[in-house]
Amino acid sequence: MKKRVLLLGSTGSIGTQTVDVLLAHPDRFETLGLSCRSDIETLYAQANTLHPKFVAAEVPLDKTRLPEGTEVFSGPDAAERIAEAVDADVTVLAISGYAALAPLLKAIKHGRRIAIANKESLVCGGALVDAALHLYGAELLPIDSEQSAIFQCLQNGRREEVKRLILTASGGPFFRKSREELRDVSLSDALHHPTWKMGRKITLDSATLMNKGLEIIEASRLFGLDADHISVLIHPQSIVHSMVEYRDGTIMANMSKPDMRLPIQYALTYPERIGSPCEPLRLDLSHPLEFYRADPDRFHAIRMAYDALRADGILPTVFNGANERAAELYFAGCIGFLDIEDCVEHALNTVENRPADSIETIAAADRTARTAVDRFVKRKH
Ligand code: MG
């Protein structure tokens, strides 16, 4: 039996790589639905190749550009509506940013297996997502390369045998720069990642280390471990995707060439492993493999993420919302590279914490964080 797949966010970086995986294994997968926000040209092309029963976009769609009989959802809540309507075996959540939280909760409600690439929804959703998973018996399988690595390493032991998770970070393009040098880095420098080819926001987050900060919180959500049991190691080659240390001192590592199609495929075929078009890893050609301490005094994003995770409540949402807004302002040329950290720090210091017990509270925290950043930037300039 083919696995029936719903792909939310099909036109982004993870979405298009998921389409590659689906096309590589037509005997394994049937595409039931595709959704995007506004890149409808890409969506039309995908729909005419994969022939899904349903497509969704936030903007209006032209039915004549789609295969005959395709059902269409459009409007601002199109992703939520397709998540609700389509009965898939696996829903891939590849929508970027905080916007993925509502569709995630809808998919969970239908008791489905969700292959999740989006970290912001887990960071912000926290206990709410956890409670929904238990209530509806849905299952989350990580696509984020670090979390997929940890998920795979965790299969070698029992949970109580785990000493800590070790997330690896490439360190981004500026790992060897001093803080003084970071002041003047350009947008194009920030968007040049040394090992991974990814979307613009996550590439910037890799340069600021905000991505690793989000992943610390994401790992805590996915694997139920607190901040003291999650550490970060800088590994510029991105060959070791993350590790799990067990209580006897054994460390399990997950290694491959950096290629997102591998964790995507594993989340789709789990618990099976099948052949893949990804280039095999030649360790004899990959040396050296280097590892460095991730200094929280140099990488403020990591320190702030630990603080937000320990405080929990709405502060992880504030951390994320402030970072999303600061990234927008950076892309628009309104602030400098190091200002991103200052914006997030300011929001964390000024927004009052409270329990993140409803989607309304979380949405309000997200808005408050963005407003705090805007005010801060206005005052500074
Ligand atoms: Mg990652």
C-alpha cells in the first residue's frame, strides 16, 4: 500500500525537496494534497506532476491551471482547512515560521502522523502541542536534520539511559569572526551558508545562531528533556548531524553528507529505511571533523534560548516572534546584523511572562514581541 502524503508548504526549500523525495519513489508514495502561501506558479507545476486530489493557497487559484477534478482551498486559513479535510497517512509540515502553529494543531486533532520541519510551531506551541498530541494520539516525526539525528540515535537505548542530547551547529558563515567584525557583515555574507542550502530566514538564523537557539527549545519539546540535558557543539563540517550521550558514556552519532532529502525521506518511510539518491558519505575524504565549544558569551542567541526555555511560558514565543520580526527588519535594511540579538534581548527583558495555555495567549505573545521590537528599533534610530 502506498503512503498517502499531504505536504503543507510545498513550494519552500523543504517543500520542494520533499517533492523530490516523492518523485523519487512513485511506488511508495501517493500525494494527496499540496499547499503553499503565494508561490502558485510552483504549486501549479507541482500539481501537474504529482496530481494531488487537493491543493491549497492563501491567494486565489486558477482551476484551469490544475489537473481536472482537483479540489481547491484558498484564503488565509487554506492550510488549516486542507489539514482538516485531507485524510493522509503522513502530513509534512514544511510551512515556515510561527504561521505553522494553527495548521499543526489542526493536523494533530485528526490523530495523524506529522513529519515536522517547522520548529517555530513547537517552540511557541510548547505544552499546548504536547497536550493535543496526547489527547488525539498523533505522532510527530522530526525532519529538522539535528532532531532527526537525535530521533535516530535515541533508538539505541531507553529514555532513562540518556544522559544528554548534543546538538551540532555548523556555526554559520561567521563562526570565526570576532564580535567587532560581525558589526559590518552584509546581507549577502549572512545569506551564504557554508554547508547547507536552505531558505533565506533559516540561513540568516544559522548566521545569528538563532536557529540553534530555536533547536535547543525544539529538542526539549520533541524529546521531553530539560535545558540541563541539552548541549550544543560547533561542528563546521555538518557531517555529524547531532548525537546522544548515554549514561555509560557511549555517544551515538548520526552522520551523512548534509542533504535534507535524507531526514525528509526517513520521516516519510519510518520505521523503514529505503534506498536514496543522496550521495554516500566518504569519511576518508571528509576529514577533518572538528568540534568546538559553543561559547554562550559569544553566541548570545544560545544563551537567550536557554533562558527562554528555562523560564518557559510565553518567553519561547517571545524569543521566536522577536527574532522573526528582527529578521524582517534586517532583510529590509532597517537594522544591522548584531541588532537582531539586541532586538530579541530587549523583547525577552520587557515582555512579562505568563503560562502559554491557549492559542490566543500565544498569538498575543507573538504580537507583543513583534511590537516590542518595532518600538525598540524606532527608539534606537
Ligand atoms: Mg536544523
